[in-house]
Amino acid sequence: MDLAYLRAHPEHLPTFLTHQRIRETPVSGGDICTASRLTLDDGHSVFAKTWPERSARPVPEGFFATEAAGLRWLREADAVPVPEVLVALPDLLALDWVEPGEPTPEAAEAFGRGLAGLHASGATSFGAGWTGFIGALPQDNTPDPGPWPGWFARCRLLPYLRMSVDRGALDGAGAALVEQVVDRIDEFGGDEPPARVHGDLWPGNLLWGADGRVWLVDPAAHGGHRETDLAQLALFGGPPHLERILAAYREVRPPADGWRERVPLHQLHLLLVHTALFGTAYADAVVSAARAALRGVRRATVDK
């Protein structure tokens, strides 16, 4: 199987893998899927993701189709490098291989400018025209005209707050803090039309390529608020050269006044996803973000 054959017959890839007709090398692929590098007969490499064989539950319906749709949508903007989708089947996703490289300030600045262009390409509504997932969890992508604050509370905060509480990952006091944020959501400001966002832009979803560019991978793409992508970038220590990324972004498309005070609000979404997925290990981070968000909205209210 070479690349031309794969493009013409993507549905044949599982058969070739089953019969070990393609060289397969395991690679790091995150916490959800099994990942490998496939080497085709023409020497071309492909990145493949599959649902773990020993998983306690089957692959969620539409899981890989959702990621493929998001990658294609981000790629259509032609603003930031995004791997090409080669195969999208119910139990397998294969992308063009990106050779990893070292982070550089030049790549960071180009990425910041490109991310601004991606966001500026926009979306027709909040949400998306495909089923939503973030990690292995469902995410409500029902198209919504907004405004943004109510949509963010309904579709990006409350569902994962409920999951976190139901799974015992967040206690009553922590949940009450998040509920205060939700109750005051209209006071944070910064409302904007929907942007074309990656949606899960923590630093691990940036791939620094050997070609000197930063590639976007593993999206939960949808129409959302551009500040959510910027805030998620700063989570878990941030990527290399974060300030260079943000400075280049601001040169192209400065965020609205008060955006730094809203960072904890936007981070709260992904942190709640982590408590829902991984449990109490992230509870303190949720509580800290909720408290910081409330401090920020109080300062904004005083300034007015």
C-alpha cells in the first residue's frame, strides 16, 4: 500500500493492518487512543489513531468522524498548519505524518499570527455542524446564535460541572463556586461573535514540527470564543515561548479589554472536563480558577 492507493481506498487500511502488511511503530498518542506511525511502501509515513482494544467500552459513535470534521474545518481556513485527514473510519483515523522538531521563537511568532487568522475566519454560529467530543466525553455542539455568555455557561460549563459532581470529583463547596461563576456569567464582558476555535488548545495539542512550524492536532473544533483558545494555551505550564505567541497574536488581532482577567473563566471549561474525566486530581485547579474568575469580575465591576 502506497499513499496513492491509500487515498483511493481508505477503507482498506484496517485490512492491511490486520494482516500486518504495513510497518507499524507505536508512538505517544495521549490518554484516550492508541497511536502508531505507519510506514507505507513508498516510504510515506502516516499517523494512525485507534480505539484501545482493551477499553471497557466501545468507541463512541461518531468519535473519529468528529475529529476528522474538525481537522478539515480548521485546515480550510488555511491559517495554521493542520495535518491532512487521509482516512476517517468508525474505529480509525489516519493523518499525514508530521515529523516532530524543536520549539523556536520564530515558529511561536508565526503560530501566534496564524492563530489570529484562524479565529478571524469565523464560524456561522456557536457550536458546530457535527457531533461534539472533548477527550472521550460528549460535547454539545448544537448550533446556537448566542450571545456567547449564556451559551458558554449552558454548553461548556454546566454539563461538566454536573458530571464532575455526579462522579464525586468535585465537592459541594467547589461546585458552589462554579455555580457562582455561572450565575454571574453576563458580568464578565468580552462578548464577541463566534470565532473558528480549536477548542482543546492545551499545550499538548501543539505539535512543533521539524519544518519549523507549529501544527494543530487533536481538536474539539467549533464556533466559540477566541479567548478560550488563548486561555487554554496557558494551562499546565504553557507551551514554550508562550509570550512570543501571545505578542504576535496581539499584533494581528488584539483581544478585547479585560481579556487577561477572563483567562480563568475560559480555563474553567477544560479544567471541569479534566475533573469529569480524571477525578479529584484536578479539583483544586477548578476551585482556584473559579475563585480567580470571580475576583476578576469583581474588579471589572468596581472599575465600571
